[in-house]
Amino acid sequence: MKSKGLFSVRKMTESHFYIMNPETDVIINIQTSCTRDEAVAKLLGWSRGRYFPRSVQVTEYGIDVVDLGKVAQFEGSVQEQLAAIYERARFEFIAAAEAGESHDTLSTLEDKVHGCRALVDKAADYFLDLDDQLATPDMLRIDRMKTERDGQVWITVRSLAEWAKTKYGIDIMKVQQDGDGQSGVESEQEEYLGQAVGMTAMEKVNLALAALIAVAAENGKYQKKEGDANISQISKAMSKYMKMQFPRDRGFGHETFSDRLDDANATMAKYRRLRAGTF
């Protein structure tokens, strides 16, 4: 029983606090409400927890993205911070290209730029959702005293945590750490790399379907003479499969699947155009 209790305490500590080393000089933050920018920062994985190192390295581009999880209270503008992160990634890519770095290096830095763009899109979505919720709040609660005092909206952290968990499955009270005990902000940014920037959820599904079409086309049975995917053959095979699985259901004609596959290929074309955009 005792070991179970110790395990529970350890699990809570690793999840909710950044600092584990008792020798580290820390700042404690137990504020119960936050601004819109702070709310979005927490959703992005920044400034989570209660214990933070007293000093954080600042570069010419501001606070490094890997250190944003160590900031006790995000008092600036998320938009300005994202602009600095993006500008640094863009500068590193351009500098590497001018220096004649290898293709692999340039590819990695290019993905980093696209990852920054996706991070910007993610933050924008958070702001839009947050403002919609604040317009007719059913979960978020306002700290009236601070809001009236400062002239800007302050949201209670507990209601924000509940809303974030319900809407996104995000635990803003949990500090992500890697094997070295470092903040997981960089890994959170990494999850955006290679994603379909600027595309809707349905378009992302279509993008995955387009990839499956390409895989199917590697089979000569579903490939035209010129090497392109034979949409007609693939849609007929899909229709046959679904009719066998659900013989009593309707709506599985190959024309229906053909239309969906055409939509998927159109989405892939859109994604290629986005990827070809200039920095």
C-alpha cells in the first residue's frame, strides 16, 4: 500500500512540475487565472506547471522555442513570439542554402520552417476557438475582478484546463518532459512537421486517401499505362469490397468512390501547391 502511494505522488510530480532538482533556483507560479495570450501559450505547451527556473536564455530572436516551457508566466504576445520563431527558422534555412549545405540539412531546415507555419496555424485556431467560447461561454469562466481591473479578459485556469481537455484532449496542467527531464516544447513543435498546413480536417483525411491511392497504383492492376493510378479500377474494387461486407446497404456504387478519390487527388494537388510556396 505504501509503495502505491509513493508511486502516485511521483506520477503527479513528473506530470505537473517542471523542476525536479532541489538545487535549482526556481520561480513558483500558482496563479488561478490567465490572459488570452497566456491561455493559448499553455495550449501550445508553454508556461505549464508551477515550478520554473529563475533564469531563461534569451537570444536575438527572443526566448528560444525549446525554453518556452520554462517561462513562469507568459506576459508577451503569442503572435510576436511565433513571428520570432518563424523568422529564426527562415533565417537558418536561407543561411544554410547560401552556405551550400547538404540536401539532407536543407530538407531538415525546410521542414522546420513548415513546422513553424503549422505552429502558427495551430495557434490561430486556438485563438479563434477561444474567442468563440468567450463570446458565449458555457465552460470557460471569467475572473471578473482582474478583468475589470486590467481592462482585458482573464480566464480561470481551472475552467481553461477543463475546456482544453474536453475540446482538444490537452492537459494544460501537465508538463511534458523527455528522457533528460527537459521541457517537451520542442517535441510539441515537432509533431507539426510535415502536416498539411492550412488545410481542414477533412482535407487531411483526403490527403491520407490520396497517399493510399498512390500505394495502390504501385500494383500494376491499378495502374494505367502511363503509370498513373487507375481511379476507375480502384473505385470498382472498393465498391465490390463494400458490397460484399454490407450486401444490404446502398450507396456503395463505384461512381461514389470514384468521386471521393477524385476529391482526394485534388487535395493532394492543393498540398503540393502549399509545399511549393516561397518562404
